[in-house]
Amino acid sequence: MVEQTEELSPYWRRNLVISAFGAFTTIVGMTVLLPFLPLFVEEIGVSDTKAISEWSGIAYAATFFSAALVAPLWGRLGDRYGRKLMLVRASFGMAISIGLMGFVTSISQLVLLRLLTGLAGGYASGAAILAATQTPKDKTGWALGVISSGVMAGNFIGPLIGGILPNYIGIRTCFVAIGILIFITFIVTTFAISENHKVFVDRRRKKDKGMLTRSLFNHSVCAMLLTGALLTFANLSIEPIITIYVNTLSRGGASVTFWAGLVMSMTALGSALSASLVGRLADRVGHWKMLVGAMILSTILVVPQAFVETAWMLVVLRFLLGLALGGLIPCVTAILRHIVPDYAVGAVLGLSVSSQYVGQVLGPVCGGFIGGWFGVRPVFFVTALIILFAVVVNLRVYQKREKA
């Protein structure tokens, strides 16, 4: 196991609180447009119903596509020039690009700004890297859980705000308001987060050519990258078919949209509540053990969802699943932090973020395809098999490391 050698900040608790807040605000900024995106696409000139649907999907996916491409680059630059600099860059870039969305006049401008948001972004992943490198080793899981709670809360609150705020201030003003919120994050990050720059100056002077490659290409790192992709794949594979499934459970009742929205939010809510607690427990019992145990529990909770008879039963199971999933990505990040040397941790965690974005894109696509061709219930079985496969991969790699 690689020891934590990067100098700890005496202000790591303050840095953690600020970066968790920043992760929350930036994720809100990335997800707030979900409820009103088709309406906005129509407002700026797209009239055909099919085209509205297509452009809404493109505009939403654009941010995550570009973010996946540049996450390793920002992580590597963070290794060399400092984590704080990456947070300042991300918050400033996102504040500008999201704020400008309130002034677009065409769909091409909206898509371009969504792409720029992804290119400039990465605050949440940068916050996780900052927490992983500044926090004492025995509190890494808890700290990463706090960051994850901020992210999950953003995923929960963002669409909620997007469904309410435009009714009072309008869609365009909503973008400007979120931009101002993230700009506040930029100011606080710039002046309140502390970091020892000497560490990075010394690191840039060292010859580390070839070391990064050796850090990337080993079984443990590859297993964690694959695990991150599989977990996000499994978590989001059910999203496209939830409304259809709820409709069958409620037999076309008038409350379909209410129950569908509730089901969708329950996983994020459960994860937000459990992430820091699971992370703290993982610090005590071991991150790998907690990761495998939580994945097994997640599998047990996914399968019964295929047999529920009422919407409220699905709500309960999705909430329990969120509790189980809450600490998984923080555990993956903590394991990578402990097995990767300091000079490569940013680049590797950047790759981890990219792998999760891959799962975030492929999960809904595959879930929708399976649901369309084979029915809704098989999606849950496939999801359970995906998580089980991740369990097998992690058990084999963990056993090899224990024998080494």
C-alpha cells in the first residue's frame, strides 16, 4: 500500500467543508435544467417534437461527454500545479458558461455552452482529489463520503430547483441565478481554501517520466476503474424505464409523474444520507471489504424491484438501494488514493471520473434498449448481474493483493 506523503493541510476540515459546498453547487448547476430543458429548447427555436427530444438529449449529454474527455488532463495538471488551482478554474469556468446560457438565442449556442461547461468543469472530482490528498489517512473514507454527499445532494436538489424556480423567475433568469451561485463558490474557493504550493513546485522539478504509466497499468487500478464504470452503469440503467414501470404499477393513474419523480429521487437521497457514514465505517473495517459487502447488499436490493406490485414498494427499495450505494464510489476513490503514489493520484482519479461518465452514458442507453426489446423487469436482472460481476472482479483482485 502506498503511504500518504503529500503534506497535510492544517486547515483540511475547512477545505473539506468548502469543497463539499462547491461540489454541491456545481452539480446543481449541471442538473438544474433537466425539468425544463425541452421547454427551453423549444423556446430558442426548435419546433418539431422529435427534434426537441433529440436536441434535449444532445444538449444534456454534451456536458458529460466533454467532461469525460478532459477529466484525466485536469487531474494530471492538479498533480503538477495544485488541487486548489483546479477548483478555482472549474468554479470560474462553470459560473461563466452556465450564466451565459440565459442569453442564448439558438440551439447550437446552448450545446456549445454545455460542452464548455464540461470542459471547464470538474469541481466535484477535484474536490474529491483535494479531500483524498489532504485528509489524514484514517479519515479518507469519511472525507470522501462528505464530498459524495454534496454531489448526491446536488443531484437531488438540482432537478427539484429546476422544476420550481423557473415558474417564479423564468428559465433564463434561472441560469443567471445558478451562475451567480457558482461564482460565489469561486470566490470562497479562491480566498478560503489553503494549500502548500511548495509540494507541487518540488514535484515539477523531479523526473517522473514513466512512473505515471506504471501507476496506471496494474491490476488494482484497472479493477477500480472498471468498478466505477460498472457501478454508475448499474445505478443509471433503470432510469429510462422508471416512468414506464411506475405506469404499469399504478395502472395508468393520474399520479404517475409524481411517483416516477419520487422513485428517481430516492436513490440520490439515500446515497446523500449514507455516504459519509459508510465512508467512516470503511475507514475502520477496510475500504475493499466495505466495497464488496455494499455491492452484495445492492444486488440483493435490486432483484426484488422486479417483483414489486405497488409504486410505494419501489420507492422504499430504491431508497434502501441508495443507502447501500452511497459509500461505493467514495470507497473506490479511497482505494485508488491508497494504492497510487502522490505524483499520479490526480491523473488516476481523473481517469476514474471518466470511467464513471462512461457508465453514466452507457447505463441509460442499455437500460432503455433492454426495456424496449425484452420488457421492464429484465432490466433489474441485468443490473444485478452487472453488480455481481463487479463483486467477482474485486474479490479476485483483493485476494491477489492479500497473498502478495
